Amino acid sequence: MDFIIEHTTITFFSLGTILMLVLNLIRRRQYGQKGWQTFVFTALLAAVGMAGVRLLAILENWRELLNGHVPSGMSFFGSVFLVPLLMPLFGKRFGLNRGRTLDLCAPCVAGIVGVMRINCWISGCCGGRLLMIHGIGFRPPTQIIDGVWDCVLMIVLMRLDSKKEQEGRLYPLFLVGYGIVRFFIEFLRATEKDWLFLSHGQVFSVVAVIIGVIVLRRLPFKSKRPVR
């Protein structure tokens, strides 16, 4: 069973990376990138994302480390938070400032999280808690709900990106959009509410929304992107 879960994780992560590559190839001229730069940038984004989900999963389950076991699993908020910390450093190598780097990343992160939610559904993790409706037990497909919303976010962000308006706003918009919906999805998930009566995902959702709102408020009201 563990082999099957690991195999599906690799498969869907690969599919998510391909999706990110397609999104970046579509916009490479808009961002003044050559083909090889797009491939390298996408590979770096995938690596940072995977490092983030594993790192946060380990930090959330630090007690297992004390027992000599490396925690398994993934925590998607690790990617959501690590990308804006590291990717701007790489973006400089591609002639992109912080705002444009994160604009390029935002739809990609939404897309790959959406793809990975399919993996969650197949693997049976991150599922809904048991609800009783007219005496009938029902578990809401929280993975699918989350994944569909992530894909909607990806499409909306791609649409906004094509308008070349207000550089640097896409990632904070993603943080707000993802954080709000994820907060309410967590009420349906079978997760422990052990952080101030909230799940880990809900706490991270609140943090994401707060950061997103703060960044959006600090952006200039009008800041057109350069047209390539």
C-alpha cells in the first residue's frame, strides 16, 4: 500500500510540474523569458514547492523526530509559504523583480496544489469527517472540493495576469483566495482541532489571508506592468 501511495504521489507531482511548465511557457514572452529559462525556472519552483510541503509536514509532527522517526506526508501550506521566500532570489537570475517573480509563480502554485489534491483523494488522505444526514453517514469529498477551487483560482489568476495590471498582486490574491476557502473546508475535514480549537490548516489559512491583505494594501493603487 505504501508503495502505491508513493507511486501515485510521484505521478501527480510530475503531472503538476508539467502543468506549471505549460502555464509558464504560455507566458514566457510576457515575462521576457527564453525557452530554457522557463524550463529551469519551473524546475526550481517544483523543487522549492516539494521542499516546502515536506519541511512543514516535518515541523508539524516534530514529536516523531524526537522518537527517531522522520514524519511522512505533505503539508501544502509549506509550499504556499516557502515559494515567496525563496523564488524571488532565483527570479533575480532571470531578470525578474520580486513582484514579477511571484506573479509568475501564483497560478502555478494554485495549479499544482489542485493536481495534488487528486492524489490525496486517490490515496485516501485529507478526507472529510463523517456527517449524518437523515440518519445516513456521508463523508464530503474535501479533497475534490479543495482541488476544484484551486483550479478555479489558477484560471482566475491566469486571466488577471493577461491584463498586465498592478505588478505583484497575484500572489497575495492567491493567499487570500486560497486561505479563505481552505479555512472553511477544514470544518468538513477529519482533522484535529488542537491549535486554539482550530486545525493546523485553519491557522495557516488565517496567516495566509493576513499576509495577503497586508501585501495588497501596501501595493501602489496603480502600477502597470511593463509590456514585453
